[in-house]
Amino acid sequence: MRMLCGQSNAIWHYAAGRWPDKTGLLLGPSYCKKTVPQRWHPYVLDNDRFSAWSKGKEWSERAWLDMLEWVKLLGHKPDWVLVPDVVGDRDATLREWDRYLPVASRYGWPVAFAVQDGMTPADVPADADVVFVGGTTEWKWRNIEMWKSFPRVHVGRVNEIDRVWQCQDLGCESVDGTGWFRDPTRQDKLPALVDWMKGDRYSTTTELKL
């Protein structure tokens, strides 16, 4: 399983060389040009819908489209691109899939579908290559095991080491998290993530909380 972070610092590049199957980049429209992916670093394309929603800002379709065109010129293909979704809204996300799938598909990259509150496996479109487990935090973790039958599963917003291990145990392909580098001196952050990359099981809590 890979941890995907929007980082281009010395620690993450070192980790890419030391544990090549454990690291990667998650790039969205707001920061893709700040973190140009190198050929040794696998990467995926986010759509920044959750970021805009959490900050109460309007999502920019133009920025997403510009990112796709910019990445096309890199010559280094992403592992997948996340088709725009609507956080916590099943029906609106399905409508967005119908609207934006043709746009994302024309680049020839695998496409990811973000599952949202109220969805079941039956809602995942047949033409989705990756299931991106999104939705609100409580719903996501309450229903995480629902998606383990799919061959390619990514889980968003995984910022606790116990959750990293949980996703790995479920057979997920990748996870992402923005909090690992915010306070790298905390033992439950970057040091714990390094232990995970080394294969050393590490836990800071006695139980998982919703």
C-alpha cells in the first residue's frame, strides 16, 4: 500500500528511494505546479473538491481542467485521476460522474470514482477503475469494509497511524493524508509513518474512534 502526500521535500524523496512501494504524491489543482512529480515518484490527481468544501469556497472547474492539460505535457502519466464529486452527496456525485467522465477519460488515464454518504457498492459505475473512499469522516470509517471487494481502493484523509494499518489490512491500494508533516516531531505523526514504511506495526491508541 502507498501513502500519497502532496510533498516535495527531502524526507519524502528519500522515502521514495528507500521504500519505493510505500510512497507517492497526491496532486490537486491548487498545488500541482508547486510539487512537480519526478519519474521515480508515482502520483495521482485529486480534484480539490473536498478542500473547497471544507473551506467554504467555490470549486474551480477551470483549475481542474488546466491541471489535466498541464499534466498531459509532463510525459509522466498519473496512476489515476479523480473525477469531480460532491462531498457527502450521493445523487450529485453520480451526476458529476456522468458530466465529467468523458472529460477525464479522453486523456487515457485510469479514472477514480469517489464514493459518498449513502452509497453502496452497487452505485460504483462499471467504468470506474478505482474506488476512492471519500464522504464525511464518520460515514467513511463506519463503512470502510464495504469497499474491500473492489480490486483497486484508495482511502482519502487518513491521518492516524492506526487507520493506515487498518487500510493496509483491508487490502487497499493507497491512502492519502495531509497531516503527517505538519508537526513531524510528534511521535504519532512522521515517526509512526516511517515505522509503517519499514513494516514495524505501531499504534498510539488502544481503539479506533469514529
